[in-house]
Amino acid sequence: MPFYQTILPCLVLLCLTALPATKATAQEAAAPPSAIVGDYEPSPAYPFGRLNPEAPPETAQFAFMLGEHDCVDRIFNQNDGSWKEVAKIWNGRSFLNGYAIRDDTWRSDGVYTSNIRKYDAEAGKWIVTFFSNGSAAPSVWEGGKEGDEIVVSRDGEGPQGPYTARLMFHDVNDAGFEWKMDILAGGQVLPWWTSSCKRRR
């Protein structure tokens, strides 16, 4: 028997077997985008997204960041002891279908940053991953709620030795929030950076 006559029935059977899978794949491809992306991502109805009710309840601690904010930053210049003032936009939205929060900033001096904030329920703390256009490598900050403030920090090594950078959100309300960064080094607390933000929407 010629080879093609031997292989032909097998090819037909293979094609028939694959048809249901092909049909299912086509149905999945035709699913509405909302079913794929998730109900808690930003949408026309919820432009900044929503928190997923299945996320750790502590995720709501950063819900105040959802929206658009106009900010004024004051940054310390360690060379001459002066403070530089710059304008900033700080916007936040839900991320990972409401299991996390992502916020982005644009500063008038050309510095752009992004944070991904996700609560680690097992460890009982916030994990914040920070990105900046000035650095290829992200940095990771950890912390949690301390009274009425949210505090995250990370350790580093500078020219003068080890230090701890500490970030604090405070005076949070419907109209906006305050933020500051301190450097703890050599037994001193050095004010380094502040941000005063007013909600636009």
C-alpha cells in the first residue's frame, strides 16, 4: 500500500480531534475585554479603578491615592542647605485587577516615577516597588500603618556610611494628603523631601 494511503486516515482523525479545541479557542478569543482584564481595573465607569474585595483589607489604606493630585515638592539640597520647590502631578489607579495600587508622578524638573504598592498579608506589611526615569534598577520599600501615618523605609549605604530612608504619608483626607521623606543617619533625623498634594478629582 502506498505511504500516503497509510497516513491519510491518521491525518483525517487528527484534524477531527483538533476541531473542538480550535472552536473553544475561538470562543475564548471572542470573550469581552472586561472578562479578560478584570472588573476592578480602570474603566469608563471607574476611571481610576476599584479595590478588589478579595484583596487583603489593608489594601484600602492606600485607597486615598486613587485619583489625580496636584502637588508641590520641596527638596533639600545638601550642598548648600537650600530647598528647591517644584510642581508635581501625582496620579493613582488600581492595579492587578484591584489587588494593588499603582501611582505615577511627573515633576516639572523632568523627574518621572512610578510605584507599585501591594500588601503582603502573610508578612503583615506593605511592599512598595519604586521606579524612576533616572535609574534602571527599582528599589523596594517595606512598612505599614503607624497610628494615622503610613510609613515605609529602606536601608542604604552612602558616602558617609549606612542610612535609613523613611517615607511617611500623613494628614490624609478627602482634599489631599501630605508626604515626607527623612534620612536617618548617625543618630540624626534629616528632613530631605516633602510633598503637599491637593486632589483634583
